[in-house]
Amino acid sequence: MDLDRTALVFVYGTLKRRFPNHSLLADLAAAGDASFLTFARTARRFPLVIGPLSIPFLLRLPGFGRRVDGELYAVSSRGLSRLDELEGTTRGHYDRIPLVVVPFTPGADGDEARDSEEGEDAPGAVTAEAYFAHPSIGDDLWRRCGERGLGSYTEDDASGYVPPKDRPAGTTFLGEWTDIDSPRVVLPVEIVEVKKFQLQ
């Protein structure tokens, strides 16, 4: 990998190891265009929400939500182009934006560590790029998810994920936006209970 043209990329959702789109990073690693560096967590709190089709989104609302767990990779410019293609940066799905992350050891601390900001000058802090929901959908996602964010996208969260190849041809998840009853939109318990009652 050409170290002069390498970007640091923080992944928090389907690109993580053992998740549905990690095969892209594995392919990039095999070609010398990506390498895993460490587990990382955002230095600041950001909302991580799950939208239609169980797609995770990081929202550009610093100070809200929780500190988010993920993985840090070094990625070549060629690899970055492939990631941008998957994330739909030219289609208004995600924007690649810099943020500060700090290394961490999974399971070494409790949930309280996700609720307090560590600061961008914490030991080991680095600036990386992450894929944030495009602003045209971010505010709506935050509202629909009850203004609550997760600290991590889990395997349970990913169980309902529908990969792009399995979606109807010519459509995107944006078509799901008008359907508030999309089954994988994370809503507060009170709203879910009301919706279940209405459906009976």
C-alpha cells in the first residue's frame, strides 16, 4: 500500500469484521489496499441509528447519542473509491467526513465510557474519516429514532440487513423513507407498542 496516499477510515456498521459488507474490506486487504489497525471509539458522542433495511447511520450531530465503537483501517486511494461506491457518496446516501477516534479494547470498560466524551486530545487520538448519513436524511432519521443513539451496531442489529444485491433492481433504501412502518427502523419502545396496538 502506498503510505503517502493512505487514509484512515473508521467503520462502525456493516463493514466491520463478521458483518455483511466486510468482504469488501477483506478483498481490499488481499489486494494491499486496506489493513486493519485497531478497534476504535469516537472521541465525541454522535448518534448511531438504524434505518430502513437495518442500515446503520452515523449522524452529524456531535454531542448527541453516545460514543460509537468500531474499527480503524488504513485504506489506499483506490480502496477509498470502492468504499465510496458502496456507501453511495455520489447518490446522497452518505458523506465521508473527518472525526477523531481513540483506540480501545472491546469489553475493557462499561457503558459509562460511551456516555462521556474523552476529548480530541486523548492519548492515541487520531483523525480518521467516517461515513455519516447525508444531511438530507440525517435529521429525519434522528427524529424517527426517537432522538436516541446506539453505542454499537451489533450482530443482532445486522440480522435484518438487506444487502444491495438483494434489494429490488433500480431502488435504494431512500424509497423506504416514506414508510414509517419499515420493520427495522429503531423506534422508542413507547412508539413500537403503540404501533403494535394499531396493527392488531
